[in-house]
Amino acid sequence: MKRISSLFLALSLSLPALAHDHNNVEVLHWWTSGGEARSVDTLKELMKHEGHVWKDFAVAGRAGESAINTLRIRALSGNPPDAAQIKGPEIQEWGKLGFLASLDDVAKQQHWNELVPRRVSDYLKVDDHYVAVPFNIHRVNWLWANTDVLNKVGVQPPQTLDDFFAVAENIKAAGYIPLALGNEPWQETTLFELIALSVMGTEAFHQAFIEQDSNALTSEKMRETLKVFRRMKQYTDADAPGRNWSDTTSLVINGKAAMQMMGDWAKGEFLAAGKEAGKDFLCITAPGTANQFSFNIDSFVFFKNGASQTTESQKMLAKLILEPDFQREFNLSKGSIPVRVDIDMEGFDACAKDSMQAFLRAAATDNLVASLSHNMAIGRASQFALFDVISRFFNDDNVDIDETMRHIRAAVLADKL
């Protein structure tokens, strides 16, 4: 990573920036489907109303991987877009290299320090200066359950990990899949993350994956996390390998499986199928994580270009993103919740209201936790390495726990190499 950073810095200093059209703000993002695309259209119209032009540069691809690769090529050629969708540690990486414009004046005008909890705003700053604006908060630590299956089996939704295993045994005996899981590395790592939150607790999780403490990464709590994670496998189904997350959610929707542990984007699949929260499906906190909130933030950064008109348009875009009306409309479409703590949740569904209450509680008790599996806690190099380690452990019972803990430590620390 240090070699890559050095290359970025050298090229950013040596290559002249290519000319920008001062009447446009070119925006690179990966929101290309469904509610995401509709939300982007809303923002375009708001910009137009304010006398600014959004020039769309949408790049499809899972988790923004294609968009990030495109961004790197553009930046290395001295022609970055005016705005780009980036999140987590990548904001710090771009900011430390001097590419990003400060948003401090917009943040001061809108009182971002009061509107956004500290654990969230930390990911929007470089050297204590705002360089990114957040759209939303996704909660990752959810469990989704089919109420009809639970009622037929005669079990209650699990509140703890011990509850989960007791309930899963009964569900399995009744002929249903207890836990819907697609054996894609990111899905497996999402499950691992939620178990780690429960077993390790907020403080130890933060020490291991945010502070990247070697002792925490190889602790007894990490060992216990891996034991519980491996135990989960017997409650998944034989068709799991390669199945994507939405098809996995469909197993719960259609009553073939009882439960799935997945972020709040799963809710959109239930709603699209005409299902009603509280009646047809339940959204409850992942077992053992009731006090915690594992978060994933969508955000934009703005690249320096020296053009006054473009800078004005960039700041207008940053301001509009955090306006209350857009926060409501965007998140109603996206399935996430507003990042502002002062938004009236009237009109949001029961799951979103529960999520906001949990967000506020976690912010007040310092139990907001950056998601390990969704580009927030660690950088992409570490994340891809961790995906491999976790997937190999989950799918091969012969892989040793001690060896896996050493590999987890190496993976998490990979971004520092």
C-alpha cells in the first residue's frame, strides 16, 4: 500500500489536471439500479433547481469495485471526477495524498458536528477536516425471519447465540433450513462479523478490527468467535455455494428457510415481494448484538480542481445531500436510514424506525461499530485477504483455528504493508 500511495502522490504532483467543464459537476458512483438510481435522479433535479448541472458517470459493479478502479485510472491520469462515491478507509487514503477538497465551511454552515455522531464523522475527516459527506446509515447486524416458519415450528426469534442454536435445532428437525447463507466470501464474512460483535463485544471488536491490535486479533474471544462461526455451518443448506445474497433472501421470503443474517438492504427484497414487516417477516437484531450498531455509510468526496465555479457546485452538492428533505427521500428509496440524528421518521417502515432508535442508542452509549465486512473498518487489500481466510475456514473443517487466527491478523494488518 505504501508503494501505491507513493505512486499516487508522485503522479498527482507531476501530472497537470485536465480541463473541466466549469458548468458541470461530474459525479462517479455505482448506484445504477432500482431505488438507488431513482434517488440519484432526485439529487440531479435538486442540483438543476439550484442552477448547477450534474454530469453522471455511473459505473456498475459489485460493492463499487469497478468504480474505484475507474477512479484510480482517472486520478492517475490527472483527470479525476469532481465528486466520487468512496467510503471507509479509502477516504483517508485519498485525503492523505492531498486529492480531496475541504468541506469544513459547508460542515460549519450545516452544523455537521451536531447532526452526525462522532463515530460516523471520524470516517468523514482527514486530519480533523471534513472531506466527505454522508448519505445514509446502513445497519448490518440484522436477522431477518419468516414469521410463518417460526410459528409452524413453534419457536420464538432468537435473542442470543444460545437461543439461536436451540431454535435452529427445532427448525432443522421440522425440515426447514434454519439459516439462509450463500457461500460467497463476503456473505460468510458478514456472518462472521455479527458473531464477533456478539462474542467479543464492542470494545474488543474495536481493538481488533479498528485499532488492529495484534493481541486482540489472536485473543481467546477471537478463538470463541471462530468456534461459533464454524458451528453455524450445520444449519445452512447444501446448495449454499456460489448463491448470491438476494437469492438467499428469497429462501426466507418463500418459506424454505427460517432466518438470514444480513444488512438492511435485505428488507428491499421482502418489500419487493409484497411482504409486510411484522406480519410476513421480522427484522430483529442479530443474536447477542442488541446494544450494538454495525454501520456501513455511503458517502461522496470532492476532488480538488482549482475551478471556482466547479468548487461552488461541489459545495452545493455536499449541502443538498445533508438537507432533511433529501435525507428522507433518499433513504426511503434506499432502505437505509438518514445519517442525521434529527430526522422525523414518520413515513418510514417499522424496520427503519427500529434501526433509527438503535442508531441513536448506540451513538449515546458508544456502541457504533464500523462494519468489518462492508468496506468500513479495514481497507480493500485487508478486506479481500480476510474474505479468503474466513471463507477457507468456514468451508474446510480441517483448517486449524490457531492457524486461522494468525491469518486473520495478517489479513487485517495487510493495509499497513
